[in-house]
Amino acid sequence: MTTTLYGLPNCDTVRRARAWLDERGVAYRFHDLGRQGVPEAELDRWLQAPGWEALVNRRGTTWRRLDAAVRDGLIDADAARPVLLAHPSLVRRPVVDWGTGRATTTGFDAARWEAMLA
């Protein structure tokens, strides 16, 4: 089982998440959303679980810079998909694929992550 962490290297939350994984000796692959983009096949899985609403970061500057019509148009997974592909920094970070048969999570939650490792 390979854990993959998707995020932006300069994101403070991603930095904390990576440090947390490193402190616990968790091996993971890092996917830089800024340089490598949002992987389409993975995005399709993420849109199903944890779901499009969990993926869209409505607190960041990317959200605030989006045209109001685009923001208002994000009403379902079909509408969110092209926007997330076009704006990787709109993805709530980090997204972690914990490996085959395990959940995918968004954001950094140490208690939830501990449970994923158990």
C-alpha cells in the first residue's frame, strides 16, 4: 500500500502534514499539484469520495479570485471537475490517498490521520 499526498509544497498545511508523516515514519509519495497538475483519474475518484464539496477550498485566494459566476456555478461534481482541473490551488490540501482499499482524506486532521494508520 502506497500512501500518496497531493498538495503544493509551499502550502503551510501541506508542510505540517508532511512533517507529521515524516515524524511517524510513514512512507509516502508527494504529488505536486502545481507542477504536475490534478490527476484526472484520481480527481474522478475524489469527486465521488470524499466528494466535490470537501475538495473545493473556499477559504483561499484562488477561490476569492474566481469570477463570481464560476463560484456560483459550483453546484455539483460535474461543475467542479473542470474548475479544479484548471485551478489546482483550488483543491483543499492536502489530499491523501492512504492506499488500496482505504479512504481518501482532504485537509490535515491529526486525530483522523492517526486512525488511518491504526
